[in-house]
Amino acid sequence: MELNKLLNKTFHCQCGSTHNVPIQEIIYAPDAIECMPDVLARYVKGRRIVLLCDVRTLSVAGKSAGQALESAGWDIDVIILPDTDTGGPVCDDITYNQLKSKISPPDIALAIGCGVINDLTKWLAFEQNIPYAVLATAATMNGFTSANIAPSIAGVKVILAARAPLAVFAIPSIIADAPFELTTAGLGDVIAKPVSTADWMMNHIFNGEHFCRTCSEMINSLEPSYTEHPENIQQRRPSALEALINALFYSGIAMTIIGTSAPASGGEHLLSHTLDMLSSVDGCEHDLHGRQVGVGTIVASALYEKIFQIKTPKCVSFPPEIDAAFWGKLQDSVNLQYEQKKPLLQSMLGKLNDESVWNKFIEKSRPLVRPAGQIKDCLKTAGAAYTFADIKCSRERIRKVILHMHEIRKRPTVVDMAWLLGILPNAVDEIIDNWLTS
């Protein structure tokens, strides 16, 4: 389905569900900012708008957006999100509560930026029951069009349901001129899709999770633009960047349609979330979410390759408890997630002994997953992160993360399957040395 034909549509899907895409407009054009006042006026009665940005996105697009809106008669309030000691702003419960106390509900909120800025704006808008829109400043993540938020609450990375934006704006020249590591983060985020789809299928087969083929295939036609010709991303060719940002838009829409992160987030994302959480414990720097996800996708693909080699599964078990010492101050929050997953893992253990279930899982999942070597080569050729050193990790740190990342979510992933089958912890060093070292 063409992107613009999906917007503001409700349709009955072959999966048996009725899907709704609440986003009204997506404008990816040189005059996106000039279009913004009229677009927003079509859907918002009042003219009070709050702009959330950081010092960088204020300079890149915030001032121009503010001037365009003000000239059109909008009452502007600008909030600049402060940087933290470890880098840019963060999306957590502390920041959210601080912002909430500063904002009296406007008629609409506008995020100017990407991940953290978009998530915080989406969160605030949802809780205050107002619409929001986003002006994207880099092709860095799929959250622009999703209804989900990925904040840290009590130190644990979680997924919250909110509301998708009213409209999304982006200017091709700004996307092309964005810091290149942001673009490679977008590639890392979207290249995770085959693994996340396989994890979705796994949960469908073993845990009865609803699966929608339409949503799982939304970005398939765009994948060759960056998987077969990743050098075009490295060279910032306009057609490749447009394909990348459209893939990110589709990915977010798929999550909005389903109401969960299942179409775009699986075991590969756990590596990134664990690194972020660990940083809050020990203060060490972490990298951009999508760059970490790209490395996590290599790991998850390597685990799937090992799983697909098994004809008759010989189940072991799963770790009975989390490693409290590893998590330190986060142990209670992490344990809450893991305890909710244990019944599902116990159920999966029983079903793994059923030959027909196992064969169905292999048959349905194998075509979805790309080889680890293909993922790595794509990231490498595009100039993205593909080793643990690229994402500011030591070998020992990435090893610990791989061995603990299954503990942070209540939803099973390929990482849990690898523990159930005895692939982990034994294969961790082999995976690091074969895939993440150089």
C-alpha cells in the first residue's frame, strides 16, 4: 500500500482485524515547514502550540518552524530540553515529570527532532490529551509514526502505549545534512525488521500472539534500497535516504496498527535497551539506539542461524532468576519483568517437545531471517556500527550484555529461545569473536 493511501484510513485486514491509521498527513518535501501552519490548522481548532526541541534541533529547524507558525498567527511557546552529563536529553520518568510541571496544556505540541524529543513530546501530549506532530531532523528511528514510547521508568527501559502523531514533516535537505551517525542509527533500527518479524512469528506459534502478515510485510519492497545497495546510504544519495525514511515511517505505522512494538522490535532491541540501562547503573557512555540495535541484529541473526540447524530440540531450561548483582539498583524493576515472562517460558519448554510445533516454527521463521553475514556486510558498507567497539563497548561489556539482556522484558524473544535450547550461554564467545570483533 502506498504510504499516503494508508493515512487516515480504517481497513479490514486479511489477518481478521480492523486496522486504523490515525496519522493525517506525512509531508517529506523542501517546503515542509512552510506547509506546516496550514496543515496543522486543518486539524486543530486553537492556535496555541508548544515546540519541544534541544539546542541542536532548535538551530537546525526549530527557529524556522517557530517563525513560520508565528507568522501564520500561532501563539508559540518553545521549550528547550537540557542536555545531560552523558550527552543529549533523556526520555525517562524524571524528565517527563519535570516537563509536565512546566507546561500548561496547549492546543497541540510539536516535536522538533528525533528519538528522545519525539518520545517526550508524544508522552506529554498523550497524558494531557492533546494532539502532537513531529518535524523530523534525521532519519534515525521508526518512532515518528508509532503510537509507542520507549522511556526509562525506575531505570528500566519499557514500552508504553500512547497516540500516533497528527502529522509528520521532514525536509530532504535537513535529512541529508544530519550527522551521519544519526542516519546509520536509522539503518540499524530498520534492518532489525526481519529478526523482529521472526520473533513475532515465534510468539504467534508458541504463545498465541496475534500475527498480521500485512504489517509484517509493509517495508519489504523498500528493503532492497538499503540492503542490496548500502553504499547509497554511505554516499547519502537522495533516493536511498528517501527509501530509508519511508521504511522508518512504514515501520512505525505497522506498530501503530497492531498496537504493540512487535512488528519492529524483538531480541535485537534488547541489546540496545540493556546497554542504556547499564549506563544508568555504572555511568559509562552508550551509543545511539539504532546503532546499538544494528549490532544487536547481528547477534540475533547469529542465534537464529544456530537454532535453524537443530532438527530435534533438546531443551534445557531457562535461568530461574535474574542476576541481581549485575543489575544493582535496577534489580527490583528488572525482576518484575522477568517474573512475568517465566510462565511463558515454561509453556514454551513443553511445546518445544512437540515435533509438529517445532517444524512449523522452523518452516515459518527461516524465510524471514537474514543471515548474520548479510546484516553485518550491509551495516559495514553503509558506514554504520557493526562491532562492539563501534558502539563504545569493550569485549567484556558486550559479553555481559548478551548474557543478561533476556532478563529485561516480559515478552519472549530469540534470546530466550537460545537459552531454552542451550545455545546460550555456551555460544556467547563464538558469536562475539565471529561476528562483532572486526
